[in-house]
Amino acid sequence: MRKFVRTIIPCILAIHCVSANATVLPFTGTVTGVSNLVGADPTCAPLQFRSAINPASTVGYSSLGNFTLSTSTCLSLGGGTSFGTFTINFGTDAFSGTFDGGSTPTDTPGISDTAWLFTILNGTGRFDGASGTLEAAGLADARTRPTHVAIAFIGNVVTAVPEPASWGLMILGFGAIGVIVRRPRGRLIQQIA
């Protein structure tokens, strides 16, 4: 047993010294949906209002698959800067984070050009441990309520690939369980006592 421990400890340390890998996934996509004005919100200070895009109202297509978008946005009526949180959901996995930018009224009353920078802070499923940034540009049409939005995204999603250390420890754990299970029961009890 001591020989086994002396062999395993250096292996564990060696595995932990191997650096983690990451995969960069180019992301391009478009989404349409509606944004509802939630109302005045003091937590949005210095901005006055909050709006939200309900994911059920959205249809998105991208290089990584179809998705829905949900947002919670702090803004001022009539355009200007805005910021908030978002989730892009692919059904079985998603990534989310924060965004900031704003809107600029166009020559057509009620229609604004929009531009934001989305910062990915986390993810689930294939996007576990995700990071990265997405540039987003689009239009917001507030001539009717709720406001109709169309957004185009371009950027990169950086996802963590399982680290060699994780695989090594998992294999080591299964091996240790196998050794314990295969050992004669009487001998194991004798060693414990």
C-alpha cells in the first residue's frame, strides 16, 4: 500500500501542473423579440427605468444553434446609455453575463439604432465556465408597445475544456475504487484494524 501511495502522489502532482485548455467558439447570430417597459426602478440609478425582453417572445439563430434571449435593462426613455444582464439560452445549455451600451434615435421617430457590448461571465452545459465578449447592434422600434427589437451578434465564446487534471483525478478515483472493491474483504478488515 505504501508503494502505491508513493507512486500515486507524484502522478497527482504532475497532472495538476498541466495547464488547462480552452476552446474559442466564434459566435454570430441574430434575434428578434419584444422588450416590455417594466417601469421606474431605483436600483437602476443613475438611469430611471427598467425594461425586459421575455425569452418566450424571442427567436434567435446563430452559428452555435437556435436560441432565445432574455434581458433586464436599465435605461432612460428616449435613448442614451443603458446597461443590464442577459441570458442566451440554447435549451440544454446557456451562457449569461452583463452588457452596456445604448441607443440613438434615428430620423424616423420611434426607431433607434442600438449598440452594446455583451460580456459573458458564466455558462452551463457545453458553455460551462464560459467567458468572452459579443458585439451587438440592432434596431428598437418603439412606435408600438411593446417595443420590437432586432439584434445581430458577433464575437467569441471561450469555453473550458475538461482539464487533464480533472480527467486524471477521475481515472485515479475509479482505479482506487476498483482496488478497494477487488481486495478480499477479510484482508481489508485486517488492515483497518
